[in-house]
Amino acid sequence: MRDLARKLLQNPAEINIAVSKPPEQITQQAFIVYEPQKIPLIKYVLNNSDYTRVIIFCSKKQNVKQLSSELKRAKFSVEEIHSDLLQDKREQVMQDFRNRKLKILVATDILSRGIDIEEIELVINYDVPNDGEDYIHRIGRTARAATSGTAITFISEAEQRKFAQIETLLGKQVDKLVVPEQFGAAPEYAPRNQKPIGNRRPNQSGGNRNNPRPNRPRPNKPRPPRSTGE
């Protein structure tokens, strides 16, 4: 929007609003994991805690559906919230969560803003949010009304660079928890060594998809002298 405004307007005035920081009473933690370790580890966290009201955020509807299904198979009290649900169904799920008929909600970012439910003790980020503001809105569902709360983020190898940017916005490092040995080896947290996703090196040969051979100038060959007829 800024780039567009600068192209269309002459010396436009800019007003920058600082991004709010999460409340200090939120305990922020993270697990560095491989993608297949996420669901087993979430089950472990839920089984080994006494949280009575939990929201798990996913960035994609497919992940919400898969995780919700896996938790239901494991006999957790859980329902899902995403844009594929009819409004009546969403309202019923939210009402059950408010009335403590449900312990766990698995949701997309549709639930990260505009809801006011107190006493949410734990927020889990199954996927790292796309930006820092989404992260702050997600974990801000806990520790409301001056209470305390916990936010745990599961960071896969492909998400490390995104989470490092979130830490830069927060101005601090989030505590990294040790993955229990029963889940196998976990990756180290090295976001600086991770290559940007989708950022490919240019084709140094000068070729392209339709013409893989490089476009090189043809050498000038000496022409034979013209015959004068003599």
C-alpha cells in the first residue's frame, strides 16, 4: 500500500502505528520439531497437563480438520472452527466452548480476532503464523483480564525463518523446550542457515525454460575475399 500511495500521490503524509506487544503474563514457549512430530507431541502436551480450556491455531483448514480428527480418535473433548462450517454450527461450537462442554478448540485465524472468552489457559500454534501481528493476536486469546496463560508454538524446519522474524518483532527470544526422547531426534534451531522458501538462484547460464541453452554471441568468422574476376 505504501508503494502504491507513493506512485499515485505527491509527498503523502505517513502515520505509523506501532504493533502492540503481548502481555507479560503470557508464558511463551516453543518446540523445534520435524513436521510429522507435531501431532504426537500435541497429544503428549495435552495428556500431561491439566488445562481445561485450550485453543489450537492452524494456518490451513486442512490442518484444522486433520488435527481435530486425530484428537477425537484419541478421545479428547475437541471441536473445530473454520470457514467451511455453517454459521449455526460455529455458534453452537462456540457456545459449547464457553459453557465448558468442550475443552479444546482447533481453529484457523478466523478465531484469533474478535472473540472475548476469558480463562483460556493455553494457546498452541500448530503452524507458525504468517506474520508477527497474527502471532500476537493468537496468543492474546490467553492471559486476559490480568490472568496468566501459556502459549506454545510448534516450529518445523521450514518455519524457522518466519519464527525468527516474529522474535525480532517481540524483541526477545522465545524459550525453546526440549522435545522428549520418545519422539526421536529433533532439528536444531538455526533460522539463519535456512534458505528463503521459494527464493531460487537465478539461472547463471543465461538460459530459460523454453530455451535452456545460453544465449551467447556468435563469433564473427572472417569472410573469404570476393572474387574480382581477374
